[in-house]
Amino acid sequence: MEGISYQRFPKVKIRELKDDYAKFELRDTDASMANALRRVMISEVPTIAIDLVEIEVNSSVLNDEFIAHRLGLIPLTSERAMSMRFSRDCDACDGDGQCEFCSVEFHLRAKCISDQTLDVTSKDLYSSDHTVVPVDFTDNAGYDSTEPRGIIIVKLRRGQELRLRAIARKGIGKDHAKWSPAATVTFMYEPEIHINEDLMESLTLEEKLSFVESSPTKVFDIDPNTQQVVVVDPEAYTYDDEVLKKAEAMGKPGLVEIYAKEDSFIFTVESTGAIKASQLVLNAIEILKQKLDAVRLSEDTVEADDQFGELGAHMQGG
Amino acid sequence: MKVGRYNLIFYLKICFPNDYWIQFHPFNSFVSWFGDLEIGLKETMEHGSFTDNSAATFSLTDEDHTIANAVRFTLNQYPRVTFCGYSIPHPSEARVNIRVQTTGDPAREVLKDVCQNLMLMCRHVRCTFDKAVEDFKASNAVKAMKIDSQDSSGDDSEESE
């Protein structure tokens, strides 16, 4: 196509936005960008998770590494993560990666003294930094009649004790899934559905009903006033071709035409609670920009070339 | 000559601090090093020819399909690029080879341009998303206020009865 500019500027429209769930439309971009965004959201947005556990006392039924594994998977509120440093890159601490700039310290002390089983939950983890705490999952506290509980780590019987110190560090999902902030990220092409009205007229009401029923998800419905088949929810269409097969089976192959718009995507982002869903998307865009920047800047090598030449000459000469 | 080159590599690894990673390649001595960038070191090797710089293969370490596919797609939209593709030599190694062939422009410049354009697009998406979130919150706040005012006016009328 002649005259298209190199640059396309995408448009975003938000459908739903909650703390841990976001549904939005991304238009005027291509599948590779949408997929890049999805991949970065899952694996390269940094969060904070427990990485090092020092256990002082553990007389519970689970062994040490089991408990350490469970602690690592607890989601921690990670707003600080983007501005924190990776422990390996931190030059403030003396190499053990446990200074205040690159890590957050937690401790947990639980001992069961009553006859009732004690649930050790994520609420018993005390943090040294009040901005990095285990995620609180009680947004519909009305339904849980008991107190807000938290994620159960281990259950203790009378006399059993658990005492430990944990260090949480910044990481990305690529290293270990505990650092992934996304529960699920999906995108689908936006469907465009055209009903051929003339062919639809030639169907009886029962045939129309059976056609509407043939779709596994509710895409079509019969309008009660006009007795016409209308599209009630185009996005419920999952690109199974059941309705097309049904139309062919009924002997009317062109009854509906369904296209996937190639440059229009509907994203559904669910976060684990470590980062808000909207913040997750923004961080993902930021990380994608940083990666592209790294590739772009790594090409600037002209001066270094000269330096090399001099060094080489020096070596070979003397 | 060859002996001299190998000595050069050995010499560099001793005298430069561990933070800087320098890769020497026999064909094109393109060297990349980073200082304090938080993302870490990115090593890119360009396999090309000295005489014709309109065609080259860029080997990026610590990269995968995420940016390779996006760069490849965008490059294929450019009229001045005759060929663009990417491959991953081995799935266990985090390395991507991007091949670019142009109608005369240096391949390195074209790659830089496409990274620039993609970054611009990211910036735009970010601004648009921010704005969309604000609009959504504003419209929700208005709806919530309307519901509240309806509820309260409803309660008043009930109480008065």
C-alpha cells in the first residue's frame, strides 16, 4: 500500500478496571506488539518475593524447604519493585545482598500453645518495610464471616513451633514463577459478525432457535419483539466455527460471516495482587521500552572500535 | 596476527573490571559495554561484511521472541527493507539472530530506527492508557455519585412518607 506511514499510533479504551482485574481494548496495532506486551507482563515485570529463608526453629509437620518454597510463593505488594535494584547489582551492601536498598526482611514467629490447631498464615509475616507486605485478599469481607485470614503457610499442633527470618528480593518471572505478577493475561481478536438478513428471513422460527442454540457461548439471541436473530455479545465468540458448521448443515452456508479484526485486541489482565492491574500494564510498557532502548544503544560502538585499535597496536608493538 | 588477537582478549579480561563485558568478534569488532544502566548489559554482535553494510545479522543475547517478533514485524513494514527475519539458534541459549537486508541503507541504522519507532509507539500506548484509566475512573466516579444521589433522594422520600 503506497503512502502508509511507518508509524501507527494505537488507541486504548478501558472496559473494566478493578484493583486486580483490567479489561481493555487495544486498537491499531499488530499481533506481534500485543504478544510482546503479554509476554512482558507475564515474565519480565519485576516484583518482590521471598528468596532467602533462615529457619531457626521448625517443629511442624512440613520440612524446612517445603516451608521455604511456600513462603516464596506468597505475593507481596511490590509497588517499590520498579525502583528497587536487583540484589546482584547492588553496590551498597557488602555482597550478601541484604541491605535496605535491595531487599526487605521478614520474620515469623509462631508457637501453638492451645489445644486447637494454629493456622500460620501470611498475616503472621512481619515486614521491615511497611510498603512491602503480604497481599491482603479480603475485599469482600462481608462474605467471610470470620476474620480476614490470609494464605495458610502451615498448621501447628500443641507444642510445635516455627521461627524464621526471610529476605525478599526483586526478581522477574523468567527466573522463577513466584516473581510473576500476572495471574492470567490473555488477548483475543475482536470479532466482526455480519448476519445475512435475506438468508435469515428464509428460516422458520424453530430453525432460528436451533441456530442460536448451536453456539456454545451466547453470541446470538432472538429479539422478542421482531423475532429476528440479533448479535447480543460478539465478544463471547471463541472462534469455534460451530455456528458456521450449523449454517452449512442447515443448507445455508453464507448465513453469518465472522471475521477477526486483525489489528484490534481485547486484553484481559488479572494480577496476583502484587501490583495493581493497571500498574502492571504500565510497567510492562516501560520494561518493553527499556529492552528496545538496550538494543538500540548497544549499537553505538564507533568510539570503542578506535580504542580497540590502539590497544591492539600497543600490544603488538611493545 | 592471530596469536596477537587472542592475546588481546586475554589481556582485556584481566585488566578490565568484571562489570564491563566486552565481546570481540573476528569479523567486525563491534563492542558493546554498559555502565550503570539498571537493565544490565546487552551484548549485540553484528555479522556483516566490511564492504556492503546494507545486509547484516544481529545476534542479541538475553533476548527471545518478545522483542524479536515485534522488531521483525515492524521492519517488514518498511519499504526500504528487502528482507527481515529472526531465528533462535537453540532454545536453551537466550540468543536471537535478526537478519536485515535493505535497499542500500546501512542495516545498523535501520535497526536503530525501528527500535526508536517502537519506543515511540510504547510511549504513545502508555500515555493513551494513562488517559484511558483517568477517563474510566472519572466516568465511574460520576456514575457512583449519580447512584448515591438517587439512593439518598429515594430514602428521603420514603422517610417523609
